[in-house]
Amino acid sequence: YEKNYGDRWIVMLLTICYMIYPTINRKVFDGVSCRAGLLEGDARSYLWEDLNISCTSSAHLIYIMLVSLPGLILFILGYPLVSLYYLKQRLKKRGWTNDTTMFRFAIMISGYREGKWFWEGMLFLRKSLLIMTAVFLKNYGTERQFIFASLVIVLATVFQIRERPFSNDELNTLENFGLGILFVTLYSGLFFFWDLLNDDGKTILGWLIIGVNVSYMLWISGALLREYLARHSSKVTGCLTKQCHTENPVLLCFLAIPFFVLLIFIKAFTYLLYFLTC
């Protein structure tokens, strides 16, 4: 299969849009998030990001019409909907095993089961709802933000466990634990906000939260590095990673750093061999 420049451009654009999607979401919503009830000033509400800007001023209304509204329609809604629409058309026309489709839309469908090609749209929705909760519910206090954010995470967890969209059981397990850790981290923040613990308790809880999140990142890193070394390395390292092929989260956490060092050594040795042979 030979990739042309058109295929590479599509991959690049989809990947860049995927990476900046949360940031653009936040900026668009920040541009229309207003704070009311201030005792000073002539206007009823002011922009959260800059309290010198009135939400009812002509300049802000122009900004909404020329920046926020196009950003909402063209990017926040347009990017996932258009991408999924064209993906559906390609799958309907070329099938699930078409190399061009798999390459172009890898950021959207890699790892998913055939019947769950649309699941990345669910993740876009989850990201947008969490960002909206953080931006628009600032006027209503941390408790309400926590309630709505928890609702989004719980619903996402329920659908994830029920549908199991990934083709690999390990990916489903990683996603399940990721959502669970996200909820626990969010819930633990209330202990700090409500001042329910003394200083020592807060320190212990803080380190526990950090430890859980770091362990999860090591688990993911260990699983990714194991797969990469098994698929792209030499026969020796392939046999080594095959012997260490485990889905045990604790073992993968410990193997993440050795696998990373091994990968660096392999890449350095490969480049050295290349320069010596040239």
C-alpha cells in the first residue's frame, strides 16, 4: 500500500484538529461565559476572562458573531460531525478493511470494533460537556460543577462498560480504569475544597492522588511500549517482550521504565549501525 500526499494531508489535519479540540473548546466557551451579580459597573454581566468587558457591549457581540459562533459551528460541531460523516461514507463504500480508509481515519477508528466506528464522537461529546461544566457553571459554585461533572463521567463509564467499544479487552480495561480514576480524582478534590481534613490528611490524600494517576500513566506506557517492542524490534527483543507479554497492571507499571530504556537503546543502536554502514 502506497500513501500519497493527499492521504498524508488528511491524516495530519485530522490529528492536529484532534489535539487542539479541547483547547479550542475552552477558548470558544470562555468567549461567551459571563459573570452576573457584580456590585460595580453599569452592565448586568461581564466576561469571566476579563471583567472590564461588558457582555452586552457591541464589541463583545461582534466578537461572538465573528469568532465564537463560527468556532462553535465550524469546529466544535463541524469537525467531529464532518469527520464521522465522511468516515461512514468511506466505510459504506470501501469496507472496514480498506487500507486507505484505515490510514486516513486512524485517529478516529484505531482500536475500535467494526460496529463502534462512531465511538470517537462520544469522546468528543464527553470532552465538550466537561469543558462546558468547568466554564459555564462557575457562577453556581464548585458543588454544582462537581455534580454535573460527576454525572458526565458516570454516564460515560456506564456506556463504556456496557458497549465495550474497543476490539481489545486490555484497551477496554484501561478505559474503564481511566474513567474510574478520573472520578476518584474529581471526588477527592472536594476534601480540599470543603477543608474536611487537617494538613497531614491533605498531604497524604494529595500524594495518594498523585500516586494513583502516575501508576495509571505507567500502566498505559508499559502496555504501549510492550506492544511497540514486540512488533517493531529485532528477533531478540521480540522474544524478550514476548516472554514479558503480560496484562497485569502492576507488572506493566514496573516494566514501563525498563521497556523505555530498551527502546532508546535499540533506536540509538539502529542509528549507529546506519551511519557506520553509510
